[in-house]
Amino acid sequence: MSEEEDLTPVKPEESELLVVTGMSGAGRTTAAHALEDHGWYVVDNLPPQMLGTLAELVSRMPESLPRLAVVIDVRSKNLQRDIREALNGLGASAVNLRVLFLDASDEVLVRRFEQGRRPHPLQGDGRISDGIRAERELLARLKDSSDLVIDTTDMNVHALATNVTELFSDSGPIVLRLNVMSFGFKYGLPVDANFVADARFIPNPHWVPALRPHTGLEKQVSDFVLIDSGAEEFIKRFVFALEPVLEGYRQENKHYATIAVGCTGGKHRSVAVAEELGKRLAQLPRTKVAVQHRDLGRE
């Protein structure tokens, strides 16, 4: 091979086109900035009617626009239809189009709008909560059909940027990223959970005075939870049941899933099980696992 041939750039087989959308105030701008920092070309506030045309342009120029993200907000009343038409119109073109949906709880969204001293785009003459309710109804179907959903309720801008960075590195999206999360049922189910496992069948360390002050991250609690309690068999069978599901995610070009493990307070059992489950899932091929504990340290 000649030196000239060595220097010839390789044409990408497939371009990445990412639609960033979701609830107003959930962090679209932060996500867009994080994508820009990692080599994505970002188009903000694109009219959704132009998405199909842009996708066609990307498919014809993969070497010029290999990784393009477009930020679309709720101002289009036909957002779901326009995105779906763009997806259907791609056909066999060499574009990998995904939809990233950002969400947060109503309470947090209201607080963010109040702190920013700006109205919600759909509130009209009503309250901020009225606009959020209208937007949630409008985007419900789009959220359900999105490839990735990130709940930013408990994230600041730095945590969200880190999350987006982990999903979209310089080499493109990872094959499959699993977020294993422990939580306490008394604080509510995680809104972005794809799978929920209930660890409340395991004897509770809370009722053992020597273990009560400790957490599932500590060996004495972890051993109590995982040994002679049925937890080992539960984890083994749960991973076995997840394997064909995760392979189906890959085949359907889905790259993100949240697996939530709950106990009463999110301090002992769910933490220990989530840690062990994360270790087992990390051994699966083409999989990256992050473990977080939503309610650890919460009184």
C-alpha cells in the first residue's frame, strides 16, 4: 500500500443523527453543549419539518457530517408525527437516527423555571404547572418510542453532562449501557426504570442493631444480604432472564436501559443487590454498566 493510500481518510459506513428532545427545563441545552464538547455538530431549535431533509443530507455526506445532533423543542404541535415521518423516510439510507428524551419530575421542572424567572412555553395565561402538564401530554407517545430516556430530576448540569459524555464518546455511542440503580420504595419508583426488581423478600439488616447504621456498600451488610437469603439465586436467575432481552435491545438498536432494584428505604438490601447485579451484568459482552444508589444517605 502506498503512502498516499495510507493518508486517504476512510469513509464512514453510517452517519449518526441524534434527535435531542424532551421536557422543557429537563436539560436539552446542557446535553447539546456536552455533545459539542465531544465532537458532535449540533443544530439547535431545528424545525421538526426539516428533520427529514437534514437526515437525507447527512446520508449523502457521511464524511462531512458523521455525527450530527439536532435539538427540537415542544413548539411544534406535530413533533411526534414529524419525527416519525423522518424515521420512516430514511429507508435504507446510511443514517443511524436515534431519539434522546430528557425528562424530570414536575416539581423539579417548576423549580427550575422559577429559578430562571421565565415562563413555560405552553403555559399561556396559566401557571407553570399548567404548561408542564400540557407538554407532558403532548410528548407522552414520543417519550415511549424514544431510544434513550434520561431522568434529570436528581442531576445538576455537571452530572447530566457526564451522563451524556458516557453515552456518546469520541468513538460514537457505546453498544449497550446499563444503569443499575438502587432505590427505596417508600420514596417512589424511578420514573426512567425499564426493569424493576423487588429485594424486599430478603431479611432486612435494619432489624439487626449491629448492621442498622451501615449500608449495603459495606461488607458486613453485603454478606448478610447475599449469603443464605435466596439473593444469590435471585441475582443469577435475573441475569439469565435479562440476557435475551438485552440482546434484543442490541438488535433493535437501543443503547441504554435502567435496571432498578428496590427495598424499603434504599439503604441495605437494594444497595447490596444492585452492586452484585452490576458486577454480573458487566461480564456480559458489549456491555458497560454503571451503578448508582438513588436514596442512599436519605433519611
